[in-house]
Amino acid sequence: MTKLPKALISACIIASMAISFVGCGSTKIADSSSSIVSSTQTAPASVVPAKPLTLRFSWWGSDPRHKVTMEAIDLYKTIAPNVTIESEYMGADGYKDKLMTQLASGTAPDIIQVDAPWLSDLVKQFNAFADLDQFKSILDTSGFDEKFVKTHGAIDNKQYGLPTGTNVMCMLLNKDILAKANIKSDQVWDWDTIMSEGQKVNKIDSKSYFLDMDQNAVALLIVRPYIKQKTGKQLVNDDYTIGFDKTTLVDTLTYIKKLFDAKVIQPAAESFMYKTVYFQNPTWVNNQTAATIEWVSMIVARKEGFKASAEVSLFPIPKDAKDTALLVRPAQLLCINDKSAAKEETAKFMNFFLNNKDAQLILKDQRSVPPTEAGRKVLTDANLIDPLVSQAVNMSVEKAGTAENAISSNTQLDTIMIDAVEKVAYGKSTPEVAADDMIKQFQSKLNELKALTVK
Amino acid sequence: MKFRDNLNCGLNPSPSKKVVKRKFKNYTGLIYILPWIIGFVVFQLYPFIATLFYSFTNYSLGRVPKFIGLKNYIDMFTNDPYFFQAVKVTTIYVMMVVPLKLIFALFIAIILNVKIKFVNFFRTIYYIPSILAGSVTISILWRALFVNDGLVNNLLSFFHIGQIQWLGSSLMALFTISMLGVWQFGSSMVLFLAGLKQIPKELYEAGKVDGASKIRMFRIITIPLLTPIIFFNLIMQMINAFQEFTSAFVVTNGGPMRGTYLFGMKLYEEAFKNFKMGYASSLSWMLFLAIMVFTLLIFKSSSSWVHYEDGGEF
């Protein structure tokens, strides 16, 4: 073999490797020469562009939600055949980390499902989302409750996201287990009765427990509201000072300790390995749990294993609560990536997703009750809202507590709270010591976060 | 002349062509390793230098990095509630995994150092886990094995042995993920096997003649002659163990109560959950320095316990 072909072959190999390396880059929006597409669709007055277009849509959820969302996407294809929507879905765990990485690297999808507590951070840190007011002609927001939309999807008067559903905190119960433990069916649940009646479940059957909640759920759905109910204030004030005192915190953590000691909740050593996925705990899967405290948007998926005996109840609110702390907030928000190359098309899809009647019928209540009056009517008429979901939302909306401010829902503070819950639940620290630690770390973290706002 | 011509396959390059041929050959070699060079520069050299730079800034994704001097390094020791926990957990992990791994590797290598029919099959079987090292899938499977109602506990109850909460307490969980590390002893075992085969059989025969017991021969013949391999395996496994992340992240997510909060997890949390890239960079450089210090210590000590047959120095 002569030298020239050898070098040529090596160059070809390297070139092909280089191309395959580059080719594995991010998806590009398909672009082809413009062709006139004759359209006979019944889409709104705006003209469908001729060029084929690909939009990326990311959301989190579990299988039932993925299924209906993709069905709705298929429906959109019939309305706007030139637009292809790529689905990027996953479970909730890790979604936010992935999104933040994508926003930082400029590879985020076009339309993004976002949790309301994240909005402030993402907007301030990345300028991530487009102001939806500029799409007023495409996005019909008349069906939404204006106050709801402005409270939860707007920052500094700019509307960055629209709610996908109305979410409330509630209790999901399995009445069979309650009956076995001789707990009366119309029991009113507050923190005291959870302690007094909940103990009965494990006493009757040592494998059963009243509550199945992992450390994440305990921190966010018991500790946080418990504190707020006692203080009537935000967890963290707008000026980044802590909104509760040590006594309240010790009180709260003592309650948590009592729950574990009395076996109202399954011991931490067994249940805390299912962090953020308490429903994968065999105790839940085998229907040995009487109840959980959960967001209503999740209960349809959670009660799969005991559909016939599922019940809902109001979130625990003590009679002397200064604030019900019952959060009524968007199930999620839909936002448009500010760096999207096709913001108008994305807005059109968002409009379809949130307002189109047929889309509502497909999406059902997988993102809780629709936020628009029309959407709710469509589903109720067609009997597509799970009656438990309607019941929970209806009984909760009027008892709604104060919405949380941005700093109170900072996930780094959640981590500190979860640590405190773990220490108490595992019996590693007394509530006093854990409370001391938590306040110290809160202080330190808040100082750090405050320093970042001075820019 | 003719013979040499035949060797050159009929080619008879003139002196000037010879020089060109040599230069061209050099470039060809370079082109062949170019993909590796590009990969090295982009994925190793650049991050190496960039993290050093960022470790002196407060770089957080989405913001412009600001120079803050040694603040990150000072904060690590004074202002981070979990830095020492991560250091402690990682040290315990390394001290558990590395010796156990080497002991198992040597033990199995000795057993497999026989000439029976299917020994190669067994050698392969024992080697395979180490290829799967760092795999997320294996970690997921490991978790499924050791959760409370997992396969291991089911097996134990089948034999009427009580259930063990493998992931239920800090120390137990750390032990469980250490076992995952130790299970992957295959690569060390293969090296020990090669080392064992290099030991001259005459030494053992001489030992037998002198009446030495098997254990004595192991102690005074096998071990000393294996010390170069032990040395190599010790360093490689220690470097790997310090950087362990996947098993802690997937099996226990750092829990329970940060009992498996390896340094890799700390780094991950700071970088990708808190987005403090500057601080995470300083953490990674601290890890690098720690590994370098330990490696140098072992190298320094090697002159006293590593024995090279050819009397070579390192």
C-alpha cells in the first residue's frame, strides 16, 4: 500500500468520527425551502406558516399524564400539520435540575412545564421565559381567573406563565383501612386527630400505618404548613428574615417525632429510602396505608391501587390556626422559553393546550382541575373530572391560605428542612437540637441568597 | 543489496525520499491520535484549567463570575455544614473498600491460579462485574437487591434468617454501597493473576524442600513478589474510590441522614442543585489535592515495602 491512500483513509476515518461527534448535537428546528401549503383547517384566524416546524415540549408527571398529554399533542398535529411537537417528559425527581442545566446552556425546550415556586428564581437567574403579554392576540387568557393568574404566574407585573390547573393540598384516604381500625368514616382530620386516631391503624395491624410520607412530603406538607398555621406569617419574610421562632419550630419537630414514635407514620429506617417516591414503598403498593397528604393533581395516579375505596378529606387545619396554610396554586405553569426560535408558534400551541375544548377533553384532570371556567364546564359535563378531585378542589378553594412568597419556597431551604425532619425521624437529634441546627443553617443560607440579590 | 531490495519490496528510495518518508510518517501518527488529543484537550485539559480559574470566583450559572480570591476554600472549612461529613464518609468508604477489594482480588486470584478445565470461564465471570463499574443500571439493581423487601432479604427469610435493613441506617447503608465497590474487584484480580503467574515455580519448590508451610510460603514468597502489583492496585483503587459517586447517588441519594454522602455527592449537589459552580470547582480541586497527597505518600512509602525483582527503582 502506498503512503497516500493510507493517509487518505486515516483522514476519512477521522473526518467521519468528527462528523458523528458534531452530529450528536442538539436538535435543530427543521428548515426547508418554503412551499405553499393549502390549508383547510378550522384553526383561528392567524395564518399557519408554510414551513414545517418542530417545537419541543417538556413536562413532568407519571404515566397517565404522559399518555393524555401525548394524545393532546397528536390532536394538535391534525390542526397544525406542519408543526411537529417533540415530547420530552420524565418523572418529577430531577426535572428542575435538568431544566436549570438546559436553561444555563441555552438548550431548553420551547414550551416548558414549570412549578410555580421555581418561577422567581428561573426568571431572575436566567431571564428564562418570554413575557406572555406580547402574545395577547394569540393567547386567550379571558377564561382564567385574573387574580389567580397574576398572583402565581407573574413577576414584577410581567406574565411569565399560565396555570395548567388548580392545585390544592388535601388528604387521600383508604376507607377500607380506616374501617379495619375502627375509625369512623366522617372523621374530621386535624393534627390532633391524626395523632389520636391514626395510631389505631398500626395497633390493629403491625404492618399497616396511617400515613405513608417520605421525608420530602413530611417537610413540605406537614412541617411547612404546621409552622405557618401557628405563626400566620410566611416561612421567610420578604426581607429574607426567618418568619418563625425557635419555640414554634421545636413544637413542630416534636409533633413530627411523636408521629413516628406512635407509629402513625412508618419508621424512617423503612420508609425514608423512598425519598420523593413514597408511593413506591411496598406499604403503599400493597394497600397497607390508610392515608397520605398530597397535592390533588397527583391523587388520581396515587389511588390506582385502591380506586374503589379511595376518599378525600380537607387538609388538616387546627381550629386556632392563624392562617389555614392550605395552598391553592397552579398545578403547574406553562412557560415559553425566551430563547425559542418560534415563540409565536409556541404561543399558538399553548393556547390550544389550555383553551381548546377537545384538548381539555383529552387532558382530563391529569393536571388537576382546569384553571379556566370553560375547561371545568367541559369536563364536568362530560363527567371526566374524577369526583374526588372536584370534591377536594371545591372544599379547599374557599379555605385557601395566603400564597407563599418566592423566598419561602426556595428549594435550598427545603433541603435544610428535610435534614431536620430526618434527624428527628431517625431519632438522631432531639427536636431542640434539630431546631437549633435548622435555624442556624436557614440564617446562613438566607444571608447567602440575599447577597445574590444585590446585583 | 538484492536481499535488502527484496526486504523493501522492490522499493529503493533515494536518500531525499527517505527523509520525506520519515517526516510524513510522523505526521501520520499525529493524525491517528488527533481524536484522542481533541478529546483530551476539550474534556480533560480545558475543564482542569477552567475549574482552577472558577474556584477563585463566585460563578453561578447564569451570572457573570466575580473574582473572590480564596473565599471558596475558606468557606469550605468554616461555613459549610456538610463538608466534614462528606470528608468523613468518603474516608470511611475508601478505608472499607480498598483493602477489602484487594484482599478479595488476591484471594480469588490465588484460587483461580490453577490449571483446571474451565478456569478461564470462571476468571471471566469474576472479571465481568468490574467492567460494569460506575454503571447506573448496576446501582439501580443493587438498590433493588437491598431494599427491605428486596431479593437479599427474601433469600434471608427463605433460610429463616431475620431481615436486615441494609439501607436503613447510616453505617449499614455505607457498608452496602461499599459492597458494591468491593464486588467489582475483577480488574485487580486479573492483575494479581498475572503477577502470580510470574512468580518462578522454583521458589515454591525450594520452599517445599525446606519444609515451609503453605502459609509461610505465601507470606515470604508470594506477597513480596506481588508487592509491585499490590502497589499499583492500591493506588488505582484508592484514586477510584475517592471519586465514587454513582452508587451513593442512585442507591441511597446520600442518605440516610447523609450517611452515604460521598464527596462526589457533595460536589454534585453544590454544582447541579445549588448551581454554585465556583464553589463546586474549589471542592473538586480540594479532592484532587487530597488524592495527590495520598498518592504521593504511598509512593514515598513504596521504597520500604515494594520489592522489584530486577532491583529497579521507581
